[in-house]
Amino acid sequence: MDAPAKNTALDDPIGRSRFGELMLRLYRRPAAFISAIIVALYVIVGLLTFLPVFDRHADLDGSDQLKKDGLIWQIVGKEYAPPSFVSSAAAPPEDPELPPPTGAAASAERVPHGGPIDLLLGTDILGRSVFWHVIYGTRVALTIAVIASALSLTIGTVLGVLAGYFGGIVDAIIIWVVNTVSSVPWILLTLAIIFVLRASFQVAKSDAQDAPQGTTKAAPAGDRDLEAVILAMGLTSWVGLCRLVRGEVLSIRERDYVVAARAMGLDTPRILVRHILPNITHLIIITFSLGAVDFVQAEVVLTLLGLGISAKPSWGRMIDDAKLELLRGVWWQFAAATIAIFVLCLALNLLGDFLRDVLDPRLRGAD
Amino acid sequence: MGAYIIRRILWTIPTVLGVMLLTFALFVVALPDPAITALGKHSSPAVRKSYREKYGLDKPAWLDFTALKSGQIRKAFDSRFFRTLTFQFGKSSHYNRPVSELFLAKAPISLAIQGPVFVIELGLQLLIALYISSWRGRWPDFVVTLLSVLGMSIPIVSLYLLGQWLFGARLHWFPIAGWGVGFFNCIQYAALPILVSVFGGMGGGTRFYRTVVLEQLHSDYVRTARSKGVSRHDALLVHVLRNVLIPVLTNTVTALPGLLMGALVLERMFQIPGAGGLLVEAIFNSDSALVMAVTYFLAVVYCLLVLVTDILYTLVDPRVSLY
């Protein structure tokens, strides 16, 4: 009884905004709906870490080494304490190479002073909270995904629209650039850009050291890593969207409403922004949701190669640490980061698929 | 068809030139002077000069205009741009050996891992896609689709680590990491990287090929063939497979850079002395000659592979050459 009524409501395009219809469809698809909630939760967690309340655990700027050691890397328990929900019987064997600290001084120093939340997911090699590492990893992962996406989407959209709308020599040049950039395998170009950026940062750093005190302030190493990763990813990942947008604009340009706008004498920037851009936003949204997955995953790969994040808490660093830990039975840091990435990427993948199905069924193929 | 192939080959020239310009812009224009990076900014000009001479950095970047004016054409084109363009790479500043020699010594090891990964992965993806096409909408289809989405979401590095832990540390089936001497010894070490790599890369391709096979399976020519009495098996292997080859070719080319990333990560995690590790080491050592050479060389190889696929298209589907 209920289902047909729902369908007619859905199929009726009148009286509902595009956004409203999208929300209704989202509500009708449980997997996509749950995915959207999960992504929203990650974003909220990532944003919450900017609140001053959380500074007890982290000073992410790392400008002051002492502050950094004291706060961000706060020691909350003994080394490699397993998650608090696991029984203590499952504790890992002591490392035979490192003699355990003995004497009153050592034990007094090692007294765990973290609360239950700090110890929820156990501790890492120095006794720092894995839980807070995951939380701050969210912030770094989302920062990378959002800024790199903004960069790549902007480049891709602008070049795609220009190539598609103007055609001719502009199109030829942009297509040549796109072909060139896509001819260098993605990871290779990313590494090359990171290599160059790192060398430049090194020179800037040594210049800053030579300069009289107080005249210049070098950015902290953590920011430099992040900058290099974001720039490299943003500058290499725009070609796919550029091709899509160009193809779409080529056909939009010939439609009646654009021809009418041109005949009415509207100037070109206005046509581009008011008539063309709104009709390619779906491509941008789809590329954003599916591209964010790639950015989150690429951070892990780059960090593992030693060219990603080194001075900020990130999921990639947790997995990188786990290279040696996992074989010794310390699984919680690895599991926490892997699950955090897995859930986010799964949600983004499902949400991206949903958006693609709803906004542009042609991209989907015969599913 | 001949005209198409010639046109396609000519189209590669601007792309290769573009790749060269891009590499050159990154490593020669944007990169700080390697002599200063290597020797420090307080080094004496004489030492810097000899360093530049040793690694060919004293040559002009684009063209030797003074030589060009005096008519020495050969000398005029002896610049860093044209040397790189013609694959005359310099010496690695870290290993103090020619870059090409270093790369060629390491490349076969990477190929020995990535070659089998590529072949096994493609074969399995196609097999699964063809097989589950007859189960559309039922549980095997659902399971495969679910597994591919799960596989696409898990970080690849985590998968490698899990493989090392399960098959290496727990079950003792394979050595955890390392590399051997001699063919049979190496197979033992290569097995686990190949296994986890194939497993990790299956997801995206399987899902894509499933869509493609289903699309072909429901088209008119298959229905006609079936109504003439062609068996389902023959329809799949003769009619569908041939038409699926075009998307397969396209997807194969886009998957190649993924193999490269696999080489970088695998070789680091499994301590395989291949070209991927060489590149990562070179970045750490600020060995710009080596990084630039590897980037340019692999990009040109990739361009050529794209060219070969485009020519293969015409063999699979002659309609392509009409464009």
C-alpha cells in the first residue's frame, strides 16, 4: 500500500527543489543514508578537534618542541598497553631487547595517568594514547582531502570549462597539457613534486637559520610536510575532472538556453558562471566524493614511503609504525587506523556511487 | 587504418615533448641548485664549479647560444635539455655511477614482481566478471560486488601488513620479507608480495568488468546468437569477450600506474631491491639526476604503452580507426 505512493512522490519533479529531491532519494537508500551520516560524523569529529578544549591533548602546530612533547604526545599509560576492553591476559610479551625499567624512579615515572578514554584503544610504543591519535588523524586526513580536492577541483573545472567553451587554440593547448600531465604516472609526478618542494623548503629553512633572529619565522616541519603532500596531490589529480567537464561543456554550449543567453548579449563570464557552471556541478560533486577516498589512501602510501606526514598525528603514521609492531602482536594501533580509514572510505565510496547514480546515471554504465 | 596509426604516432611526439618540458621545469627550473643542496650554501665557488662539471650541471639548460652563433651545431645542442631528451642521463650523485646502469640493474627485479601481478590480476578479474554475469542479482553477484567495494576501501598498506602477519608470521608459509639469490630462491620471496598485491588490486577492476560484461550480455547481438542456438558458454567466450576487450584495454592502461605504486610500496615493505626502492632512496638522498631520469624514462615508457594500446584498439575494433 505504502510503496506505490512513495514512488509517485519521488517521480514527481514538480514542487520539490533539486536538493530536496536528492535528500529524499538519499533517505530512500539506507546504505547511502548511513554512509552520509558516517561521513558527517567524521567531519564533525575533525572539526571538533579545532576547539580549544581539545588542546589539552594536542598542539598541532608543534611550534614549541616542549609543548609538543608535553601535550600532543602526552604519555597516558605504559608502553604498548592493550585496549582497555581487552583482558590483560592478552598483553604483549615484553620486548627482550629492552630491559624493563626497574626501581622506584622508573615506576613512578611510568605511572599511567590517563583517563578511561585515553586508554580506550591502548597505547603506542611510548605510552601515548592511540585513541587521541585516531581522532587527530581524522583532522589531518580531512584537511588533506578537503584542501587537495579544492585545489584539484578548481584547476580541473576552470581548465575544463575554458577548453570546452572556447574550443580552438585554447582547447588544443589545454588538451595538450592534460595529455602531458596524464602521461606521467600519477604517483611518479606526486613524488617528483614532493621531491622538489622538500628541496625548496630545505633551502628556505637554511636561509631562515642564517637570517638574524626574529626577522623570519620558519614554518614548523609538520606544516611543511602537509603543504607538500597537499600541493603535490592537488596538482596531479585534476586531469580526470578536466576531461569530464570539457566533454560536458562541449554539449552544453550548443543547447538552446546558452545560445539564447549569447543572443541576448550576455557577456561571456556571466554565461560561464550562471549558465554553464550550474550544469556541471554534479560532475564536481561526484569527483569530490570519490576523489576524497584516493586522497585519504594516498596519504597512507606517501607516509609509508617516508615522504608524507612526519610531524603530525596521522593515520598513515600509525600504519607505518605498525610495520614492526604487528609482527610482535601489537595490533591495536594498526587496527584502529585501518578501521578508521576503512569505514571512512567505504562510506565515501557508497555515497559517491549513490551520488553518481542519482546525479548522472550515464556515468554509471549498465548496472 | 594505416593513416590512423601514423596520425596516432605523430600525436605522441607533442606529448613526449610535454612530458620532457614538465620534468625539466620541475627538476631544472623549480629545483634549487643541486650543487648548493649537496655542498651547503657556504661552500666555495671553486668546489661548486667542479661539482657541476662532474655531474654535467655546467652545461647550458636549453641551448648553447654562443656555440650556435659560431656555427657549431653539434655543440649547441649539447645542453641538459637535449641530453635528457635523448636519454643521455648523467651520473647519480649518491652512487657515483651512471643513472641508466643503476636503473637497468634494478628494473628486472621490479618486473619479476609486477609482471606476474599484472597477468594474474587481469586474468582473475575477467574470469570472475564473466562467471558472475550469469548470476546477476543473486547472491554470488552480491558477494563479489560487496567484496570489491570492501577491497577498494581498505588501505592497501594495511592489506600488505595483514598478509605479512598472516602468511609470514602466523602460518609460516612464506618468508615475511627479503630477497634471495638465484631463480628458485627468489620465487620463494616473490610469492607473498605477488599474492597480496593481486588480492589488493582485484576490487576496482572486477567491479568495472562486471558492469562491462553485463552491458554486452544484454545487447541484441548476444540475444540473436542465443536464439540461433549458440550455447551460453560460447556466447560468453566468443561474442561477449571480444567486445569486452576494448574497455579491458582502456582499463589496463589506466591500471599501469597502479602497478608502479605497487612497486614502490611493495618493495619498501618486503625489502625487495628493485627500481621502486631505488627511486625512494634517491629522493631521500636528494639525488636529483636519478629521480629526474626515472621520472622521465617511466613517463616516456607509459606514453609508448598508451600508443601501443591505441594501435591495438584498431585490431580489436576496426571502427576506431574511422575517427
